[in-house]
Amino acid sequence: MTDFRGRHFLSTLDYTSAELRELVDRTVALKATGGAGKPLDGRVLAMLFFNPSVRTRVSCESGMARLGGHAIAINPGKDTWNFECGEGVVMDGNTQEHVRELGPVLSELCHAVGIRKSELITTGSAQAQPTGSYEELARDEFMHRFAQFSSVPVVNLESNAFHPTQGLADMTTIVERIPEPRGKKYVLTWAWHPKSLPVATPHSQLLSACDLGMDCTVVRPPGYALAPDVMAAARERAEALGGSLVETEDEAEAYEGAHVVCAKAWGSLDYYGRFDQEARDKQALRDWMVTGAKMDRTDDAFFLHCLPVRRNVVVADEVLDSDRSAVIQEAGNRLWTAAAVLAAVMGA
Amino acid sequence: MTDFRGRHFLSTLDYTSAELRELVDRTVALKATGGAGKPLDGRVLAMLFFNPSVRTRVSCESGMARLGGHAIAINPGKDTWNFECGEGVVMDGNTQEHVRELGPVLSELCHAVGIRKSELITTGSAQAQPTGSYEELARDEFMHRFAQFSSVPVVNLESNAFHPTQGLADMTTIVERIPEPRGKKYVLTWAWHPKSLPVATPHSQLLSACDLGMDCTVVRPPGYALAPDVMAAARERAEALGGSLVETEDEAEAYEGAHVVCAKAWGSLDYYGRFDQEARDKQALRDWMVTGAKMDRTDDAFFLHCLPVRRNVVVADEVLDSDRSAVIQEAGNRLWTAAAVLAAVMGA
Amino acid sequence: MTDFRGRHFLSTLDYTSAELRELVDRTVALKATGGAGKPLDGRVLAMLFFNPSVRTRVSCESGMARLGGHAIAINPGKDTWNFECGEGVVMDGNTQEHVRELGPVLSELCHAVGIRKSELITTGSAQAQPTGSYEELARDEFMHRFAQFSSVPVVNLESNAFHPTQGLADMTTIVERIPEPRGKKYVLTWAWHPKSLPVATPHSQLLSACDLGMDCTVVRPPGYALAPDVMAAARERAEALGGSLVETEDEAEAYEGAHVVCAKAWGSLDYYGRFDQEARDKQALRDWMVTGAKMDRTDDAFFLHCLPVRRNVVVADEVLDSDRSAVIQEAGNRLWTAAAVLAAVMGA
């Protein structure tokens, strides 16, 4: 068994494919026993939610409870202070607490810290108002600075660039359904959505299939490429395990012979910050929805989506309500993935 | 012992009077032992609070903790997504997650789900803005749809139509004070209040006395009848146990010889949605307050109120601060009622 | 061992210096064992946070979890009702629940209650809008009224007048670094800050050093005296143990030979409620910041601050990032102080 104690879990790219596969095995084992033995007895996780959450919060909090520990959900800016992470800043403005204190202090009070901080997650129909370019935001400065000053492990609960616990849950679901995924075809398809959503989740989802060595296809309209550095890393990982990664704009070709279809809406990096313009220009793409007819082209593929999903926008009822859908299993795996990662990095 | 495992607890009307009496017995037993033995060890409850709460949240969360489990409080719309429950909807608007996913997903992550969702609960002096008629809202569509798709038990923590854990707490309090309630007189009295409050709580409170076979009286001004279907069901249950249910507008007659006086303010169903009009028209009813003089007409009755209560509006200090008041005992029973119901439906 | 069971912890002034020292010893003992033995198994703490919190909430919630108990964080006015504490009030306005009910009810549902309620705590750069004079607010009416009606212990998590768990954490940190503090020099220095902050924390911090019998100095500009009654009590306590308390406006004199320097910004009681005026008038005081040069005058003093701290406003990076800083140790002691106080008053 690998010793993961004390390691941050900020991106699956910080772990080898083999390490991730071991975390999947641990997830499956925990799921089978229901967390018996209370390996996290007396351990405390602090979770900083800068954005709304259902699955992530409940999976972490329920996972900690099942393993005997306790999770504390904190909503920064609502029931806490505003945080600063710049160096040498004269803090006479709106920020009140520096990560140079916050990180070490939460390390004293808790055994691990989870952070969700994404500038592009909003509730309802509101569009996000990002404060910088994608390249700037994808550095996830607060999270990395916090991790730098934290003496306990930090788990990324979704940042601008990655959503690694979702990636691991997808990986687990694929392995549960296809015990030997090498040589199988995985398709990540873009979907239309009224808002411009983050690329963090599709990044981590695509990586999960590449880390299994699958033959991966990303299908999306022109202008909707994922971040080049993530695509390059994903391709390298897939190829190292005998798999592949290609991109296409042709849906028919993509679905053909697929074993897994994962749908996700994301905003164009070309339009980043010009979301009203993007909303107008992408109206012609509304038929980028997963339908029964498209799924019929596959090799009996099952359907993944991270949830929440807008029905009949991203995917048709006929798919979600059919046996092809694995989304509930996938969401249920969030619980055991969170439990496995938290137990691993806390050394339990 | 009845096996309640896996049953929803959405209304006491879904349970027989005998089953409710058994839940009261379990409540009393749990209260006596303080939850020893941790029967809910490792179990997790998710609570969706669409409205503010003190007693309900603390009683459920404290009850789970005392029995060894854990409760997660979620505030939908504030720190989560907006939920949809319509069939076949194209979700390109303000809602982000369908109950067809939310119910099964929380069922994967937790062992039970509690839901508070009432359109007429507001904080401070703000009047509610209901989105439909009473008949529409009383269908409690979200809660019933959620329960339909949930594979774990769902507990109603107050809906538009019912507040069954409050009803059970009242029932427990009555039994603690009057071990054989049949033949005793129970009075539910309307009280004036600056706002138009929901009928959910008086519905469940009245049902609790009817399910004990008491001789029940509802006293209220003209135009303040409770919902006809609930009244009919309540009368049927009372009569089946040898009790009765009558309505009157005569306070003197109602208090005469009473053994229990339960006060509650509620809005007129005739005025539903026209609350400013109601507020003006009901100014003449301000003397509908429980006073010491009125209580003197009773047969040494004790006083119930679900709390929070507006002092010297709904009930005079002289009653609340006297030995006649059972409101603290009643609120304390919320803890053990919640614990008993949660343990029962989780099969512990 | 003193029996603290059932006692409120509203101010360290309600405890003798010897009792506080015993609580410090218990803090150190709990810290050494990590809370082994779960002395608060099955116990529940309700926390009412009228203001934001990081350290206080996480330390209490983590402390309860480590000792086997559970803490419930409630945000009044956001996810609960508005509370009333006046006597004989006709509650037909904005308040919905009286402390005469709230106190006894939470006493039924929980084993202890923590309350943070300060009118001068705000998030970001917003100035507070106090509803009365300092003398009125310092009576902390809600908290004392709640405690009066509560049958379980009430712990002050910061009020207008005091922040006693912070005081105890400072006391613990001093004792850990200076096992025999008598005869050593403690300096509480005022610091400039864009806002007018409460005096609660400096009150409790100063008292902590006086209760150790140290030679204490408060250094602050003209017009920035702490509350006279607190100063008098602090002086009396220091002198009873052979220590002293002096005030000065001379920073050079104050730092000279100090063993502990504690910095805190607070608003002038003379300007109370006229914060915009104060903000303009105190611009000349911006050099009241703790710097390396000032610390060089001390007898190798260590640096305390309650956090959160505005860097390069209250204290320079060169101090916070040096070995002289004890702020992380101090914040870490919040956890064990909270655990010790909660265990003591719950009789565990």
C-alpha cells in the first residue's frame, strides 16, 4: 500500500496513474464495508465552500461521519472573513485574513482542509463575473497558497482548473462497469447550456479515462477546446498506458462504437469573461444534447454526468431515465471516493 | 413492535392512530434512556431547510448525535442549487437540479432525508408571497416528488400542509400529562398575529389530539376554518376512538371545562395570498389572545404552543410564565420525537 | 479539582484568577492527550453566531468532536428567527421569539450553548452601525438574559464587552512560553486599523495577563482608553497577585524590556457610533503598527494577536513571519481552551 499521508490532493495530475488506480481500489473496498472500523475516529475536516455544493459537501461530510470523523462546512465571505493571499500586501482594504495565517491556523484546529473555490460557479441563471482571464484564474492562487502554508493535507473540492474528487468518482464508476478499460472507447461530449460553465470538471473527468489508458475522444464544437496544457497531459497519460486521445467536431464519428459517453457543458475559453456574447453566438449549438438516437450509435455505452444536470438541455429524459444512465451510481461513488481520499491523506 | 423501516413520515395521516401511539411510546422510552446504545451509529441524515428553523433543526441534529448518528443541514437556494420537480421540463431557466436526480443521489449518500419546505414561513415581519393557491401549495409537490424518487425514508420537517413531528411532540406531551386522554377535552384556539401564518402546524396539532381519541374543539373566528379535508380526516379519527371534533366561534364555550388548550395563529384560507387585506380586516380580532382569565374557565388545563410564540399577542405573559404552561416540555419533546421517528424509519 | 459544572462562562471576571489558572492547566492537559477518552460523548453544544467566525466556530466544533460530542452552528436572523429579550413586550413587530422560551428550549435540546453577539463585528470594509452607546451595548443584554433563563451552561463566544475564550487562549500561550509569568512585562498595544473594532477582545486579553500577576502596560493614543470598569478590575487582579497595570501613550517606553507584546486594534469609546469621524481623525495614527524595530526594544518578547490580522497595518510581515510570532500557537490554543471550558462547565 502506498503511503499517501500528508499529501495534498489538488489535482489528479499530482498523482501517477497507478496511484489513482490504488485510490480507486480503496474506494471500492470502503464502499463494500461501509466504512466499518471507524478509521477516522476523532479526526476533523474543515471545508471552505466559496461556492454552493450538494454532492461534494454531503459526500465529504457523510464520508467523514461514516469513518468516525467530523466535517465542518464553512462559507467564506458569508459567515467568515474575506481572505487575502497576496505577498507583502498592506491590508487596509476589504480583505481581513491572510492565507499565511489561515492555513497554519486551520492546520492547528483540524486534520485536513477541503476547499471549493471557483469563479465560474453560480446559482440559478446568473452568469459568473470572473475577475481575470482563464489563464490567471486557472492558477487557483488561493488554493495553492493555502496549501503552501498548511501543514495538514488540502483536498481540492473544485477549483477553476480541476475537480479531482469528481474525476476519481468517474474513474471508479468506469472500473466498476468495465473492469479492464484498456482498449475501450471513452467519449467526453460537450453539451449546450444557457450559462458558460467551468472547465474544471471536464478536465478531471477526461483525465480519469486517460489514467485508465482508454481510447479517449473529446467531441465539441469549434472554439470549445479544453485547456491545451491539460489536453497535452491527458494525452501523455493515455498513451503511456497504451491508450489514446483525439479531438473531433463530428458527433456521429465520436459516438460510433463508444463504451462510455460522458456529457458536460463548459464555456469557451476563447469567450472567457464575454459570456453574454457567447450565449448569443452559441444558440446554433442547442442540438449538442445527448439523445437516445445518438446513444444508439454506441457499443451499448453507459452514460456519465457529474450532476446537477439540466434535463432536456444537456441530456434527454429518454437517456437519463433509461438503463444506460450511470449517473446515480457515479454520484454515489462521490461518497466513497471522498472517504478514500480523506482517509488516505490523513494516513488512516 | 411495528417495523417502520423504510417508511416516509410525511403526514401523521399516513400512519394509523395505533402506530402513532407506538411512536409516542418509543419517544418516551428514548427520553428515559437518553439515547443510550447509539442505535443510529454511523447513520447520516440530510436535512433540506428551505425555511428558517431553530427547534426542528436542533432537535433533529441533536437527536441524531445522541443516537450516534450525524445530521447535515443544507439550505437550498442559498448554499445549493435551485431544484426542479416538473415532468419533461426543458431546464434552460433558473432551476438546475431535478428531484429525479436529487432524491436518488441523496439516497446514495445518506440513510434518511428531512425536508422543510413551506411557502408561508418568513423571518421577522415580512409577509410571505405564495406562488399559488392554498390547494396548489398544500399538495407539497416537491416533497412528495422527492419522496417518490428517494429510496431512503423522507421525513417532513414542515410543509405547506403538515408538520408531523410537531404533532407527535404534542401527542407525547399530552400523554405525559394525561396518561388516559380519552374523554378529556382538547381545545385548539386560533390567535391573532400580525402575519398570516401557515396552517400546517395547527393541522398536525389538531390531528395529534384526535389520534388520542380526545373530545376536540377548534375555536376560531368566522372565515378561519382549517382545510376541510384535514378537518374531515381528524373527525373520523377522533370518532373511531370514541372521541369527537366540533368547531365553534364562541371562546367562552370552548375554554369551558377544557383539559388542554393549544394556541396557534394561522392565516385565513379565504384570504390566501391577499395577506395585506387580511391584516387590515383582522384588526378587530386582536383580543383572540390566550389570557389568564380565559384559562380560568378551564378544568385546570395546561397550555401548549409550538413556539416560537409572540408574547402578549398570541398568549399573555401571565399564562406563559405560569405553571399552566407546558411549552418547554413540549419543545423538549421535539428532540425525542425526532429521535424516535428517525430511528424507526431507519430501522434502528 | 474545582467543580465547574453548570457554571456560565460569560467573562473571565466571573472566575477567580486561581480558577482561570486551573482552566489553563486543564487546557494544557487536554492538548497533551488530544482529547482521548471522549469525555463529552453524546453531549451536544448549540452555538448561536450572530456574527461571522472562523477560529471560534472551528475551535468549538472541532473541540466538541475530539471529545466525542457534537456542536451545532446556528446563524440567527439568517437561518432562524429574530429574538426578543425585553420584559412585558407586546411582540407584534419584527421579533418572533423571546429568550424566555429560547433559553429553556435550547436547554432541553442541548447540554450547553455558546453565543457570539457583538454589534461591532463586520465583514470586509463595512463599518458597524451600533444601535446604542457603548455603555448600553456592553451590558450584553441578550446574552445575560439568555443565561438567566438557560438551565445549561452558556459560554460567551464574544460579546460587546468580552471575549473570554480568547483571553484564556492567550493566558495558556503565555504560560506555555513563560511558566512563571510573575515579574515579567506584558504589553497590550493599540494598533491602527481602517475600521473601529470592538473592545471585547483587548479587554479579555489584558485580563489574561493581569490574572497571571504580570506587570502589564497598555499603550495607546490619547482617547483610546479601554472601558474604565474593566481597567479597574484588571488592575485589582494584577495587584492582588503582586503584579501591576499602567497606561501610557509612549510606545518606546512601553516596548522597553517587554516579554510579551500583544497587539490589537480597537475603536475609541469617545467616538462610539461616530466611526466615519473617527476614521478621518485617526489617520495620523497609522504608524501605530508593530514593527521589527519596535520589537527590538523588548527583552526578546514574543508577539500575540487574536487573528484575523491585517498584515502591514496592525503588524509588519517582518514580525509575523519571524520566530517572535506566537500567533499560530495562540490560535491553536483556541481549540484546547474551548474544549477545556466546555468539558468543565458540562461537568465532564
